[in-house]
Amino acid sequence: MKLNAPQIHAHMHQLTGWTLEVDERALVKVWILPSFEAAVVLFNQIAHLAQAQYHHPEVLSSYTRLQVRLWTHDVAGLTDKDFKLAHSIDTLFD
């Protein structure tokens, strides 16, 4: 089920470093890593989490910069699945 604006903003308080796109249709987070190899390691960790949750983000990599964009295609917006995966990604750094 697609989340409305108040639900989205309530979920945002549980995340670290994620931003909303202007239209509140996607979550975005960017990392600048110390090396290309570190970016690839993080990409693989995110891919593993995404596969386990069967929710596949857009991931863009440019040398040491890695960007993840989450949204649920079926509803053209954000759902609980997006926030669950974002939280799982955040736990990689705990």
C-alpha cells in the first residue's frame, strides 16, 4: 500500500542520512567511500539485502560514490517495503 505524506515523514525519523525526492516518490542516500573497492563491497552488501527482501533498488556507482534510490514500482511511490530495506541498509553501519 502506498504511504501518504504523514506516514512517509513518520518513517523518515527512523532512518539515518536518507532524503526524500521533491515529489516524495523515492528515498535516496549517497555514500562517498575511500576507494572503488569499498564502493563495490557496499554495493554487494546492499544487493544481498535487497535480494533477501525481494525488493530491488536503483544503485548508481561512480568510482567512490554510491547512490541508492528506493521506491515501489507497483504503486509509483513509497511503501513499508522501501523503509524496511532502507533501515536494513542503515544497519550495515551499526
